[in-house]
Amino acid sequence: MAPGQGPVKIAAALAIAAAGLGGGFAYKKFRTYLSEKKLRREREASQKRQAREEQKVELPPRKRSAKKRPRTRKTVATKSKRSDSA
């Protein structure tokens, strides 16, 4: 698979194998990182859900407020004109 002849070919093959092996390790670590990240997110989400459910249980029942009457607008009084007798 590697180009060249003799020792050059062997060195190239070793380099390719080392790169493949290193890539394999990197891929494995990356997959582990992604799976741990997913598990961490799921744990956090379940903790948030549990906290919300506990909060719902602790809340006292709400009091029903009486219906408010709609506000009536104030009527604007008409201003009398001042006489200019000054």
C-alpha cells in the first residue's frame, strides 16, 4: 500500500500504521467524550425535572380572587373661559 521500495516502503507502512493507530485512539476518546457529554446532559435534565416536580408539590393551593369590576372612566369637566378684563 505504501509507495517506495525496501526500507522506505517499510518506514512509510509503519508511519501509516502509526497514524491509523493514533487515529483509532483519538476516535475512541472522542466517542467516549461524546457519550459522557450526552449522559451528563440527560442527568442534568432529569435533575431539573425532579426539582420542578418537587416545587409543584410544595406550592400551597391558590386562592381564587373575586372578579374585579371594570373601572369607570372619569368624565373630564369643561373649563370655563377666563375673561380678559385685565
